Amino acid sequence: MEQEYAVEFHHVSKIYALKSKDKKYTDDKRFYALKDLSFQIPKGEVVGILGTNGSGKSTMSLVLSEISGIDEGEMIVNGEQALIAINTGLNMQLTGMENIELKGALLGLTKKRIEEIKQGVIDFAEIGDFLYQPVKKYSSGMKSRLGFSINLCLNPDILIVDEALSVGDKGFAQKCIHKMEELKNEGKTIIFISHSLPQVRGFCDTAMWIEGGMLKEYGEINEVCDHYAEYVDYYNALSNDEKKKERDRKFAKRVIPNGKASFVDKFLRAIKNR
């Protein structure tokens, strides 16, 4: 029986250690980057993920793409996923062409399939001879072009786009939107993380609002976007002191009290103490 959902989160949390004043990480100072998230994304849905800076959107993209593991709960992903984000997945020392070959090899693709992907990336990225230069010499926009093009040509079941259209020229951004529209029409699942409300409203079917690492709302696109816009307007109208209090209030809910450890923490400490 075919799975109905592309992604399922059941009480998922991601925990990070906090640095102390001497800039060292400590076991007893930790916080929830994501806290107790539960939702289901149907196959073929295009979801816009919204949230203010520091809300956990980028952590969500790393977790969804399985670049980073979870600490609590259960995550189920039905399909092959690809993350498109600035610099993510690119080896800065290799050339653009070598990055294509490396990505294909890591995925176990045949040489023939890698050659097909190469041509697709060349046609879509439009960065010319820079494909033969080390990625460390690229501008942010060029890195975005390369990363976007490689992952689009890999044709994943689930596409996770994290602010990848926020750099570079508007023409390429529009080209990417058109390509994602094609993938949308093919029934691909797309998770679109962006600060641009107009882009989210125009492209996505539903929206998910994450605030302070927690799920605030998930549902009909315009309703969620309207509520998020109201909150952004409210926040922007605050004084600097009021904004700090608001940030501190949200962060306090994410801090893990001393003595409360996740199962993973307890397991790792038990191994350390053997």
C-alpha cells in the first residue's frame, strides 16, 4: 500500500548544547532548537515554512533532509529528499563540476546518469566556465545557482528549499520558481522555507508557522500567512527593550532545566562513564 504522507513528525525535538561564557559547550546548558513538533505533510503538497529569525526554520531543513538527527520523538520520511540551501552540500575546495560528480557518486548513480545530470546543471545554472573553478571562489549567488541546479537535476521526491532564492538575481529566482512549478505539477512534495510572504502565498498550498522552536500553526495558506504577518507587524512595532523581552520570553521556553536529559543524552553519558 502506498504511503499517504511524504513526511510525518511525532513529538519531534532537536536539542543543542549552549556555550558558556568561556565559549565551551556544556552538558548542563541545553535548549530546544525544535520542541515537540507533530504534523503530517501529504505527498504532493507544497508547504511554506514561516518564522522569525532564530525560530528553528533552518534546523527544520537540516532535520527534514536528515543531515541532522533528532533527539526526541519519531520522524518518518517516505521518499528521497534533497536540501537546497546556500553552501549546504557543496565542497568549497572542489570545482562545480567535481561537486556534481561527487554528489552523484555519493548517491550511487551510474556514470551515465551523472553525465546526464552534468548537462542538466550546465544548462540550468548558467555559470559558464565557473563550473571548472573551485566553489570557494564563487559568489553567494553562484553557489545558490549551483546547489539549486544540482538538486533539481537529481529529481528528488521531496525538495526542501531553505532561503536559496534570497540571493542572486531575480531572473534566476523566477526561473527556479518556474521549475518548481513543473515539479509541483508532477506531484513532487516541496517544503519551501522563506521570509518572503508574497513568494509563499503565490507558490505554496499550505503554510506552517514555527515560532520559538514550536509549531504555532499549520493550515490553509492565506490564513496562516495573515496570522504570521500580524505577528511580524506587532513585533516590529515594539521598542528595542520590548523586542528583547519578547525574545527572552520565547527563549526561556526552550531552555532545558538542569537535570532533565533526553534518552539520547542519558545513553551517551552512560557510554562515556563506562
